[in-house]
Amino acid sequence: MPLAASASAASPYARLGLRPVLNFAGPITTVGASKMLPEIQTVMAEAAREFAVLEEVKDAVGARIARMCGTEAALVSSGCAGAIAIGTYGCLTGNDPAKIRQLPDLTGMKTEVVIQKVHRNGYDHAVRSAGVRIVDVDSVEQMANALGPNTAMIYFLGGQRGDYGMETPVSIEETVRIAKRAGVPVLVDAANRMPPWSNIPALAALGVDLMAFSGGKHIRGPQSSGVLAGRRDLIDAAWLNSSPHSDSNGRGMKVNKEEMIGLLYALERYSKLDFAALDKEYERASAFLMDACAKLGLKPEKAPFDRARRIHRVFVSWDEAAKKVTTAKAVEALMNGEPRIAVSRNPSGQGLEFVVMMNDAGDEKVLARRMKEIFG
């Protein structure tokens, strides 16, 4: 075969000298988080071939997403972190052009965001990008007392990994009640609330003011997209604080027309999925991996589900001295073999974690074969 023909037949990664990975690490950004569906790629390509008025696309797409979410309005953002950032900006500025231009200088504006201590995480940097001071609380009384004239917002981390011992002193229901009495908006980081989709409209029904989630990952839309949904006035303010508005703190968080269209189609598909059937398939693949690992003399166990969603995780541990394989060596061998397989470490520090989610049929057999090569 001529060299040119061979090169054209190769994948874009192969042409760069790269090898893609089989993903059992879960929907994490470092390995691309998800594989966009072919039908979403097609509709995005169609949308990219024509010009359109961005604000009109934003309004039409947002209206349909809002109906699915059960909120007054919605906005496509640059990922979940982008949604959290512009949502925070909107809570600070409203639709005041002078305040929007002034961010992150908060002179004459509210300056505080209240967060429960157990909800602090790397992604709350999106909140801090507004220049606010974070007020940590860890009880109902502390939260109520922390809300005052300087409070712009409460940030709430939804879908926590409760199976690792992180408990929430103030529930979302109690947080909303406290916030309503004080007239302070609540923004929920709902990135970890899916699957299933029903968790999103259920969250809206609780009366939260804003919620943010990714458009990639399990939804399988554009990985660089997200959603901010909630009160119309706050969504309008967030829009003014984002691209294409050149004099805003969120100007760099650009979302183009084809990404808006792609996410809409992905969400419409996702909201209609048979999540019970998906869950059954994930359970089957997990059981297969547990059986395969047990036959190798390893110790597999099923991780408990998160409180808010059903993600199937298999923890695999072993006697490293007896097997002469360390956790680090196993992770490296899986990533460097053929095919490359991305996995995570067991949260305990020893052993592996397999996240069974969005894998193609038969991927679990490939992982089992690779584990046999390492431990057999």
C-alpha cells in the first residue's frame, strides 16, 4: 500500500504517533472523559457549515434545555466549571454593566460565598475566580449565621462520594430553606448527579436557584460544553458575564453555535435513555471482571453506589509481595500494554479501581485478558 494511502487510513492519533486508550478510569477529563456519539458529531458538523446569530441559537437551545431540566432558563457553558464560574459572576453583578466590567474587583459589591467544609474541592476555584472570599461552614447553625449582607451565593456540591465517608452536615433541602429565608441564591455543582437523568429535574424541583453540570461524560455531548440552568434573571446575568461579551470576566469561556446544537441533541437523547437497561449492562460487565480477577487469585469487591447516582466500580486488591506486582507497576503495565488501558488506583491506596461506564461491548473481556497477562 502506498505510504500516502496508509497514512490517510490511520487514525488522527496514529498520525501523531499516539495510541488511544481503553477507558476504565471513568469519565475523567485527562483521558477525554467520554466518546461523543456519531450522531452528535454529524449534527455538529452540519451546524458548523453555516453562520447563525449566536444569541438566537443560545435562546432557542436554552429554552429546550430548560424544559428538560424543569427550570425557567438554561445556558450552554464551557464545561461544568465554566457554568459554575459564570453563575457566580451573575450572582455578584446581576445585569449591571458597570459591575460586569469591574469583576474581579468587588469594590462596592458582595464579597462572600458560603460553602460547607466537606464541599470544598478543586473545582471551587471556578467560584474563587470571581474574587470572592469563601466562608466555610459545617453545621446548619453556622450556615444560617454566615449569611449576611455580603453573601452573594451558597455553593453546594451535589452527588458526593458518600461511600468514602464524606457526609454533608446541611442537606440540600435544608440549604435551600436557609437560603430562601435569607434571600441568597444557591448554586449546585451537579456534575456528579448522573446517571440517571431524573436526578436533574428532581434537583430543580427542590427550588435551587442555579445548577451546573457537564455536557460531556455520560451525556456524551461535546466534552468542552456544560449547562447552567435555573432562575431566568440569574441565567441572563450569567450570559452577560460570558462570551461573546468582550468586557466580561467570562470572555475566555467561549461556546460556539455548533457546541450548543450538539449538546442540545445529546441531552435530548440522554433524557430518554433506558437507564435501568444501562445499569443492568454495567452490572453484567462488573460481575464478569470480578469473576475474572478472582480466578487470578486477586480480591475483587464491588464499591457501594454514590448516594445520588449509580456508578459501577470494582475494587481489586492483592498481596503485592506474593504476586510480585505493585499497584504502581499494574497501573503502568495496563497503560503501556496493547491496548493501552486507563484505570485508577483504589481509593485505599493499594490496588486498582475499574469504573464500568460508557465502555463498548466486549471491553471488559479485553481488560480481563490484560489482567491475566500481568497476574496470570
